Amino acid sequence: MQRGWLLPLAPLLVGAVLFLPAIGTRITSLEDEARYALKARTMLETGDWLLPRVDGEVQMQKSPLFMWVIAVLSLPGRQVTELTATLPSALSAIAGIGVILLLGRRMFGARAGLLAAFSLATMFGYYWHARLILADMLMTFFTVAAAAAFWMSIGEGASRRGPLIVFWTCLGLAVSAKGPAGLLLLLPCGVFLIAERGWRRGLMDLKPLMGAAVVLLVCAPWALAFALQREQSYVQNVLVGDYLGPRRAGWSRRSEVFFTIAPIVLGALPWTIFIPAAVRSGWWRGESDVARKFRYLVFWALAYVIVITLMPQKRDRYLLPLFPALALMVGWLWDRWAVEGASRLRVVRVQGQPPLERAHRLLVLSLCRVGLGQEHEQLARVSAQ
């Protein structure tokens, strides 16, 4: 019984062990990292938390929520350090693992949620960004929370107003953390609803007017401060000059169409090889209910791939919000392999099976033995005979 209570905490513990010991020990090497820390330090020193400044100059290129979190964590010591500047990303990554645990449980069952959370915690790209002083991990957490709220509100049938309000609130917080990029999840959610219910009903069920009001309310404190200050024009200097202007330029070379491949392949390691099998089994060949859930996850991942590919300015970290969707696919696949029975798992002993495939299935057997239930321990013992 005790193990049953502690088991859901295992992925969170894995994330904490991976993410927390490394924070505060590395040298800040990226210009964006230094800028976030410097703005948070200025907030502490001046007491002006609404307008980010560097050397007295207003800099509104980034939304302030990430800087606020750094500043709050730095309040006890009244000093921004490597530790307090990196801690928001690490804590956001751990919280994201927890949300995936709950979402996976809701979509595919308790075991699949546990495996999805474990796979996310150990994905290289997720681990890497949990150690950086960048707002992308905080935005990713709110994106995952919004995705979970959307599924609780709409994905399972009739619309529920409460979770839908949480969905729009999380999008507003994502915007507060990273800017307009925080709204990108609207694209796959809208496409999913339109594919299932048609244009009119799909958009109506999303309640865009209510959502716009919620997002504006969440962003109002800093948005009004940005808009009302007189030192520079937020619309001209930030929205047009910094955000829209560079994105209207074309690609510098045609090979940019393949940009997202390497970050996804490397970022999903060591579980990359499971993703095609998960998509094939869950979406293309899966039962109608599983295929429907995979359609949502595929739309989620493809939205980021397509938008980032089309953008002239690309960064690996812009793809971070798609890794939780990939982790859910992998978790479902591992769960499927675990419950198929000893006759299917016994294939690991076939001499003609490729070594890599054999190793992967042995990994699933090992996970089953770690504590996923007596039934799966029995399957593992039978297969190992």
C-alpha cells in the first residue's frame, strides 16, 4: 500500500534528482540568460517590478513573469544569484512532469501516465532546458497545464466551463512568461475541435470571447504598465520592431525546412526511437478512442513543428513545448507493451530479433518490475524464463 502511494512521486523525484543538483553551478553563458537575471536584479534594487530595466533603460522585449519569479525567489537574500535565477526553470520542469503524470492518467490510465512522466523527466532536451535561465520552461509548464485543462474541459465530450477557464488562464500566464508565443497551443486545440465538430461548433465550444477576456485580465498588470509608460512605444518598438518585423523576413536558406528534425531527434533521446512506433500503433492502427487521443497529441506536436519551421528566426528551445506530447505517446506505447501479455513480451528471447528492438523491450520489462503492479511483475518473470 505504501509503495502504491509513493509510486506516482517517482517521476517527480527523478526530475528533482536530475534538475536540482546542477542549478547554480554552471556559468551563465547565453546573453538572454544574463539579461533575465539582470532585469530581475534591477527590480529588486529599484522596487519597480512592472517595467523591466537595464541601466535605467526600459526594455520590454520580454514579458516580466519569469523575472518576477526570479526576483521573488531572490527576496530572502536580497540578491539574484545563479541559484535563484535558475531555480524557476527547474521547478517549472518538475511541475510540468507532475501535470503530464495527471494528464497521462486521465487520457490513458494510471500506468501510462506514470511512464509518460518518467519519459519526459529523462528526455535530454527537457533536462537541458531545466538548467537554463530562460523563460521557455516556465512557458512550457503553463502550456502543458493549459493542454491538460483543455482535455478535461472539451476532450472528453461536453464542454465544462471551469476547466476551460483554467485553460485560458494558463494561456494568459504563458503569454506573461514568454509573450505571444504562449498562445500557440490555441492552434492545435482549435484544429482538434474543428476536425471533430466542424468550424462553427468547434470555435463556439472554445469560447474565444470569454478566453480573450481572461487572457487580457491575466496580462493586464504588466500590459497596462508597458502600454502607458512614455519612454518608448511598446507597439512600435516591441510588437512591430522586435516581434513582427523579424518574422516577416524570409528564410536565409532552403535547408531551414529541415531545422526541427535534429532538435526533436536529439531532444527526445533516449526515447526517440519509440516515437514512430507510438504514432503508428496509436494513431494509424489504434482503436477509435485511442486514435482520437493521439490525434490531439499529434496536432499538438505538429503545430509547433510547422510554426517553428515557417519562422525565419529559429531556436531549439522554441520546440520545448512539444516534448510533453511526445512523452505521452511514449508512455502509452510502453503501457501497451506492458499489458499485451507474456506471449508478446516473450519475443525478446527470439534470436532473430534486432538487438536494438530486443533492448527496448527489455527496458519495458524492467520498468514493469520496478513497481507497476503484480500482474506486470509476473509477466516479466515469465518472459525472463
